[in-house]
Amino acid sequence: MPKSRGKPKSIEAHMESSSIEEPEESVGTPIPQEEEPMRDEAVPEPAPSAESVQSEEWWNATASAPDWDQPAAEHAPAEVIPRKGLGMADAYFCGHTSLFPLSRALRAIANERLTGLLRSFWEQEPIELLARDGEIVFVTTRDLNLYCPEVPDVLANVDVVVVERSREQQRESGTPFFLSLAREECIALDAATELMRQYGQKLFSELWTAPRAWIMFEKNPDLLSNVADVPGDPNVRDWALETLRLVQNPDQPPSFDPASIPAYTKDGFERVQKLKLTADEAQFASQFNGARSVQQIAKNLRLDLKSTQQLLFRFLALEIVECWPGSTAAKPERQTFFQRLRRSRQRDR
């Protein structure tokens, strides 16, 4: 029984789409020259015979067979994206601190064990934090007046010329001059590491109160190839809290209200238990119940408002708590059934 007239046309359309998908196989297939004008002039095709239909179906099946037999790996190179080299700098995250806080950036470095450089751009010279496998190696800047304006007393026995040469190297490359002195065996590496930690934390603490700061983390293992001998600080949580303790007079936002109520964030209560808190910080954290205001907490702990704001600033910066506006309208006292009944009888009299 002869098939419908549209059947051979659909086979040709399928052959045409197959030739587009696999240009290598269609190169050797001769295409009659008269088919192109037939498409342009829309000349009706004659009714095919059963033999021609069978022949075209057999040819179509033969042409499509390589699609099933061909391995999928031969099509993969067309979709492969070239991979960057390991030594190429790669921006992992960036943003303004008002939208991407410093504490969140430090948690990302620790949780994902990142290796690279965290650059902080603000009103002064950029501050750079080097991290290796989620550990903080050191914090530095090229501005010596910002990093260490005066030479510490522990370097009194070191040659002044050597110290000044090391400080000049920091102005050029950003390498802490304490590390340069240790490389020249002027001081021990342990002493240099402790000095870099002390001055690095003091430097990083300036960013907590910076009004406008923009941060960017670059994944670049090559940046730490020259500091393989410097140990890192694995406890990023306590490292960040120590930098917050160095902030003496934190500026509260203009919208800060002492009547606001601090409450734990989604994972704040879980994270605060992992911190090494001081006695004052632990007592302050125990007052967060979602109902006490800042004024009430200060009254309970017998703290002045300035000390209370300083403690609250640390927990807010670490995103452990967030402040909610206090209720201005007093809620009506809830009465029992008998109280409402007694009051209704008094009104009836």
C-alpha cells in the first residue's frame, strides 16, 4: 500500500537536519543540484512509488546509524571550557561591606579553606590579608604610618640601617618588615610571627569602623609561595573577635536606638558557643532572649551605655545578633474569664 505523500518529505527534512548536526559525514554525500530550485520555486513533488519510499527509508536509516554508534566523547570537545592555570589570579568574591560584611568574608575563607589574598579598599592605602587553606597568615599594607608608624622597642638591638631597608621593602612590595628582618636573621621567626599577628590585627581592626570599604578575594596560590615558612592562624573566629576588641570607640549608626532589642540570628546562638568569650562578653551574651532591650541589659549588668554599645558592636559585627525595634505601644493586659465577668457586672450596676 503506498504511503502518504508527506512521508518522503519528512525523511528529507530529517536528512537535512542530520547533515547540519554532522557536517563531517555529509561532506561525502552527493546532493543533486536540481533540489535547490525545487525548494525555491515550491514545485509540487510527484507521488513516490513504494520502491522509492522503501529506498529512501533504507538510505535514511543507513545515514542515521553513525549517530547511535558514534561515541559521545567525540562531541564533547565542542563544549569544553578552557581551564585557567593554577597560578592565575581569580576573583572569588567581592562587594561593599554594607552588603557583604567583613565577618561573612572571613567565614567564607575559613569554611571553604581558601588560599589567596583578601584586599580591602577604603579611604586610605589598601589593606591586604593573606590566607592559606582557610588560615590567616598575616595582614599588611604598604603604608608604614598605618601599619607601624614607629619602630617597636623589641627591635632596639637591630641595626637601624637594616630596619629602615626592611621598612622600605614593605613600602614597595607590601611584605611586612618583621618578616624581612627574620629572613636576614636579625630576629627569630617566632618573634616576627608574633609581631606580624599583633600589628596585623591592629591594622585590620581599622576596617570594622570604615564608613566605606570594598573587599575582593583573589584565589592565587602563587602569592603565598614565599611565605611557606610562616605559620597560619587556624582559628579565624577568635582572630576576628580579637580584632574587634581593639576597636575602642565604635561609631553606632544614627538609627541606633537604646530601646532596641538584640536577638540571635539564625545561626548566631550556635556560633557564639564556639567563641572564646571573656567574662564580660559571656555575661552580655547571656542576656539575649529576644525581649530585653539594650537599656535593660545595661541595667541588669550595671554597665554604662558606652560599655554596652562597645560590647554590642562586637556581636553585631560578627552577625551573631541583630537589633529589632522596641515596641512603642503597650500591649493590653490579658484578663481571665472571671476578671472579664466581674468587670461586666460592675458596668451593669
